[in-house]
Amino acid sequence: MVKQLILDKIKEYETIIIHRHVRPDADALGSQCGLKEIIRLSFPTKKVYAVGEEDPALHFFARMDNVNDEIYNDALVIICDTANTGRISDERYKLGKEIIKIDHHPNNDPYGDIMWVDTSASSTSEMIYDFFKFEEKKELQFNGQIARLIYGGIVGDTGRFLFPSTSDKTFRYAAELIEYPFDRTKLYNGLYSVGDNIARLRGYVLQNFTLSPNGMSSIKLTKEILDKHKVEPIDTGKLVGTLGDIENIKAWVFFIEEDDVIRVRVRSKGPVINDLAAKFNGGGHPLAAGASVKTWEEAKRFITDLEEICANHIETAH
Ligand code: AMP
């Protein structure tokens, strides 16, 4: 069984370096650092590191370690929450002796010596809690600090238990996790409170989104608009859900202009959108995906394709 194989590997190695995807979100950090702390607590003599670029907005949640290249020589590398190698934060993952993939995205890019992919899991953090629970000898330890990371990851990827990926298991795990001591209110504030600049940009989004008869919605956040609101592209993660509650929207897309690329963040209430994202250098889940385009012309083509997907979805739904 794959969880046992992973545990055996963890026991075998003295040095373990854990990676996750670029532009980290709560699930990426929660699974990465939750696993790190489980290993550290359970096997105190092992050297365990979490690496990758940081997002200052998530400093409150988890911080990264600095690791020299030489440390990789005899290391086991575990990569959490990252479907494809192109999105792994910190390319040095290749320097490790063996690689383990732990993820809940569709396995379009199988990589690693051991793979544990469970697309039925709400989040990779939920899988890490699964990993802790599977082991019956109670060698693996858990505490409030880890519960906070895992709970935060689950909350982040389920949109606070809203998205259909939230299962009965997710709720059971959440109930167990909140029995550990950690400050849930502080965690929610850290994850969801926004600065007035983001709030005003949210106002702009609500004033300016398009909505087609097929239920396709889009919004362009140009550099000019972002600068005017003093919002960095990385902070737009807190805006993408804004259109989710609006009646008749089936799928929606945010285009966020960065220095050399236009970032695409796409969400859906039914039509499958990750195949479309894959066509535009991206990927993700059936109802939440990301991609990138180079020009506004290409963005237009993305909109046309999304429109078609929404139109077809209406046809099949009736
Ligand atoms: P985001 O809009 O960044 O929150 O991403 C939504 C989902 O799509 C997440 O599960 C990401 O892991 C995935 N995703 C975002 N961008 C990409 C990309 N360029 N390639 C593959 N998956 C992506």
C-alpha cells in the first residue's frame, strides 16, 4: 500500500526536503509544512526542510527553510500538491536521491519514484491527515500546530467547506482537527481578511464583469487597474471567488496582467474547465484551474472556448 511505502521511505532517509507548487496557497503550504512537522515530531533526529518561494500574505501561516544544494545529495524529496513538474517551486527537487509525489490533482504528469495521487481528496492537506491516521502503531505524532496547518489547507482548498470536493470525510477530519489546540479565529482572519485596496478592487470586479447568455463570465485586470488599486498580481487569489455567488454564472475567468504574461484563473459551477486550461499552458481541477496567455488576443480565444464549453454544458444539462 502506497502510504506504507511512503512511511518506509521516510524512515529510511535521514534528510527529507519537502517541496510544493509555485505561487503557494494554503493547501500547498498546509500539506508541505504539516507533513514536515509530523515527521519532525515523530522522528526528532531527522533533518526535515520545507522549501520554495514565499508569499508574504501567507507568512503568518508558514515559513520556509534555507537549504544548501549539498543537502540534497542524500535526501528524500517529497513534493506536495503539485500536478506537473513545471510548477514545482525550486528546481533543485531534481537533486534529491528519490522523489515522492503526493497530490490530489488529476495525474496528467506522472513523476517521482513513488506516486500517491487521490483526486477524490478535497485537498492535499486532507491526504496528509489520511497519512497520519493510516499508521496504526502510533509511530506518527500530531499536535495543535500541525492541526492548524492541515485544517488551514483543507479550509483553503474547499473554499471554507463550500466546494463539491468537500466530502463526509472532509467534515469528519475537520471535526477531529478542531479538537487540537489552535486559534481558529486567528487562522480565518489571516486567510480571509483583506486590505481596503483588495476590497475596492473587488468592487471594480463586481462593476465590470461580463456575463453571456450561456453563463460565461470574464474580467480583465490590466496592469493599469492593478496599479491604480495598488494590488499585486499574487494577491488576486482573494478575488477569484467573488463571482461565484452570482446567479446564472456557470464558469468565470480572471485575466491578470503580469510583467511578461497574462495569468488566467478560471472557475466553474459545472462545465469542466481543466482541459481548456491545459490547452493554454495550464491545468488544475475540473472546476478550478489556471493557465497563462501571452496576449489579449489569446485571452479572447480563451473566452471563445470557454463560451463554447458553457453553451455545450447547457445543451447536455437539458
Ligand atoms: P489558482 O487560480 O492559482 O488558485 O489555481 C487553481 C487551480 O489550478 C489550482 O489547483 C492550481 O494548482 C491549478 N493551476 C493554476 N495554474 C496552473 C498552471 N499554470 N498549470 C497547472 N495547474 C494550474
